[in-house]
Amino acid sequence: MTITFIRIFFLLVSGVTGYYVGSLLQSPLFGAQIGFLSGLLIIFVERSMQRVSVRGLSSMVFGLLLGFFMAKLLADILSLIPLSEFIHSVTRVILTLVFSYIGTVIALRGKDEFNIIIPYVKFRREDVKDAVVLLDSSAIIDGRVTDIFKTHFLAGRLVVPRFVLHEIQHLADSADDLKRERGRRGLELLRLMREDPKMDVHIHEDDLTGPEPVDAKLIRLAKMMDARICTTDFNLGRTAELQGVDTLNINELVHAVKSVLFTGDKIDVKLIKEGKEPHQAIGYMEDGTMIVVANASQYIGQEVKADVTSVLQTQAGKMIFAKI
């Protein structure tokens, strides 16, 4: 509504300005028409530039200023050569055009590397840590990040890059039933997170260009924003760490907060199925930790008391061995 009002006001001002300029030329109505049409043309150009990001525009301005500076520097050096004023004037114009073009193009191509350009400039107090956490598609679809954030173990601003949102949308439109269900679940969970007033979730609008995969873009964006990556993808976490980006793996957090048991501890466990070895029975703790009880196959379906004999740490988590 505000933008519409500004556009209408701009058209009126353009018409009035054209009227007064036309009155100086004895054609006030013609001047008003020219002013009004010029305002419409400018508004059309402005609407066609809606896809231009602030960061891209600021990069272009930076490159343009750099081109002007280089052109001025070379023109001043060439002015020391005894040539005619006409040649110096033409040289200045050519240098300005060439370096302005080169500076603008180079700045736009490398806009993702300008960490000092908006929106990556951060003005904050030194004693306040404004952490940024990038969410990948696996963390969003997993859903546990919402509960973790509400417990305040995960602090900072949660940011969902536009290319991650596109990836989830692509899953939601997939012909595969499983992928489609995962994508729709991710979109619904993201909607709930954004509507929750207790969660600070933002969509990063500026999509990174390039043919590289989503994981590579996520790591590149994390470097530029000095952010961490929240994921459940083991391979993404290891790749990011090798490139100096901190990761928050939800699965590793879950494994870290599982109940700690030691040899000799007594536990109550319900046995639900047979183990691989003869007479073994298997049960699970509330956090999903597997418990293997020796010589207990006859108690399957019952809850028994057992003594812990050993605890084995594996890549998939902990396994607890016990006996009746």
C-alpha cells in the first residue's frame, strides 16, 4: 500500500513538474503530458528491477566507483604527457567508460565474495554474540530443531537460504511418494516455525548463483555470513568442518544426551524380540538405546530387571549389554 501511494505521488509530482517546465516553453499541457509519461516510464523500469537484490545493487555501485577512481587515476597520469586538450578529453571519456564497465561487471560477478557489502555488514556490541544458524533441508524435514530451539540449547537467528527452500519445494513436487511426503512435511514444519513467535526464523532471499550443488552453496554462504550449519546429514557436516565451518548435527546431539549407564547399574527393560545370539533378548530404552540381555529369550514380552555388564559405543550410537 505504501509503495502504491509513493508511485501515485511520484506521478503527480512528475506531471506538475512537466507542467511548469512546459509553461516556460509556452506549452504547459504538453509539458504535463511529457512529465506524466516520463513518470510512468520510470515506474515501469522500477517494477522491472524487482528481482535486483540490494546486495547486487550495492556491488554494482562499488564496482562503478572503483572504475571511476581507476579512470581518474590513469587520466591524471596521461595528462602529464604533452598532448592536445581534445585528445585528453577523449581519453578521459574512453577510460571512464571502459573502467566503469569493467568494474561493474567484475563486482556483479563476484558479489557473493563481498563480505563487507549489505546485508553482511553487522553492527553489534562486542559483548553480544549475534549467531546465525543456517538450516539445511534435512534439519527442517527432521523437525526436532523446533523443540531444541525452544529449550534454548540452540541460540541465534535461524536462517533458511532460498536455494534450500527450492530444494524442499522440488521434493514436494516429486513423482516419488516418499520424497513428496518428505517435501510437504518440510514445508509444513517451516510454516509452523515461521508462525511461532518464540522462534526467530528468516528466509535468506538472495539466491547464490552457480551450478554447484546445494551443500556447496550452503557451505559458501556459511563462510560469507560467519554462520553455523544445522543439519542431520553426516557427510555435509564432515565436509563443512574440513572447510572450517562449524556444524550442529542434531543426531550427534541426540546421541550425546542419551542416558549414561555404567557396568553394574540396574535397569528395568521390556524385552520385545530375540537377539542374534542364542537365548538373547533385545529391548530399548526411552531414548532408543538398544539393550541386549543374555539368557533372557524366555522373558520376551515381559519387563525385567537386569544388571549392565558392558556398554559399547558404535557409529550408530550406544549398545548396552546386560544379564538377568
